[in-house]
Amino acid sequence: MTDERSWRLGAMTWREAGERLRACDVALLPTGAVEQHGPHLPLDTDLYHAEHMCRDVALACGEPFPVVLPVIPFGVSYHHDDFPGTLSVSAETLGRYVFEVGRALAHQGIHKLVIVNGHGGNAPALQTAAQRVHRKTGMFVCVDTGETSDVDVEALAETPGDIHAGEIETSEALYLRPDDVRAERPGLSVPRFAVEALDDGGPRSVPWFSRTSRFSAEGVLGDPSRATAEKGRRMWEVQVERLADLVTGLRGRSLEELRLDAPGDGSTAPPREPVPTTTPEDR
């Protein structure tokens, strides 16, 4: 087992962190949520999955490992507020928090930040924060809420419109932490609307917002009864593979190469670049 001090920032001393940051200028930031996931999954499902995804991706990348940051546990979950245990923060709070973490990383010499987002409700705030980090520091920043592997995961699932605590998340939980999945699981719960564009997961669906309790008394949007650990294994492995492909592609390439989409063999680390001075509004 690889020593976690070689990839997990929180386990390092400051000297070890300095060595690691000189070896690899890519950081992974897991973000999640503390929110209801039906009567069968734990409240920390999203943050648990994001944290473990970053770990597995780092290990899949090999040396020099990307730096895995501590998980940001709370997310934008107001739409689940009707269910006990949900703890939500505003989009403004999450966005500002991530922006300041990104700015601190730039000061430490990180040039590329991949935000691994375990909760879809965080995505708008994280995208805005990513834009601000790039604008103020020049860093490469991207947010993956599953975009690198959604098409692969959906191909392994049987339930169209399975988006929350359903077949996909339950399968992953059965693979990662089976003892934490409650035995009694709800059946199919996927709302359909007269306007096709409002159906989640449809080919022409648009993002829109409402409260989960309006559609599901159990807090499920999907079909957890179809979940299996084997499906979860296959879903998890393809996500790790696709995200590791992204990270290894970033690693060892200079910012100039990324901007120009130029080929690079990753044989040398990019030179360190000065971090722009912050403006008063961002202090």
C-alpha cells in the first residue's frame, strides 16, 4: 500500500509538502455534501465518494502523485432541506471558500487544480469559483462533476433519469462501503413531466430547480432496487480511469502547452511561475 504521505496533503509535514509540490503541480480538491440520500444511504455519501475518488485517482496516476487536498464536506443542498440531517451552505459561501483555497494553492506553487465534485448541486458555484481562481491567479482550474465519465456510467445503468440515491449511487456504495447500505431499499422513483426538457437525464433536458420532497417522499430520484456491487465496481473503475487520464494529461505540461493544446511527453516538470498580486477585493 502506497504511503498516504506521498499524496495526501493533510498527512504531510511542511517539509514533505514542499518536496511534493516541487515534484507535481497538480492538486485534486474533493467537494461533497451532507444531505439526505434516501432511507438506505448515509448522509455523507457525496463527500465520501468524492474523497475516495480523489484517493483512487491519485494512486492510479502513480508517481509523481497529484496532491489530494482535504475534502470540503458541506455543499449547496437547500433542495433537500425538508429531510432531517441535511446541512446546506449558500452558493456564495461555497464559491468564496473554494476561491480562497485556490488562491492559497497558487501561492504554494500549484498550477493546475482539478475540483472533483461529488454533488451536482455544487456545480454552478464551483464553476464560478473556478473562473475567479483562473482570472486572479492564471492557474488551470476545472470542475468534474462526472463529465469525464457520465456517458460510460449511464451505459452501465438500467434506469433512465437516475440522479440521486438511485441505482448508480447505491451500486457505488454497495461496492465501496456495503456495511453502510441499509437492507431495505425503495423502488423506482423517477418523475416525468409534460414538458420533455424538464425530465432529468433526457437528451434535451435543461437545468432547473425545485425541492426534492415535491417529487419523492423517500428522497430518491432513481431506482436503488436495481443496484448491485458488481455494477458499482464497474462504474467506479471507469470513473477512476477517465479522471486519471485527465490528471496524467495535465501533469508535466506547462500552462503554455495547455493553452495551445500542444503535445508533451510529461518528462519534465513545468517551471514555476510567479503568482500575480491579489487585488483588495480578493483579500
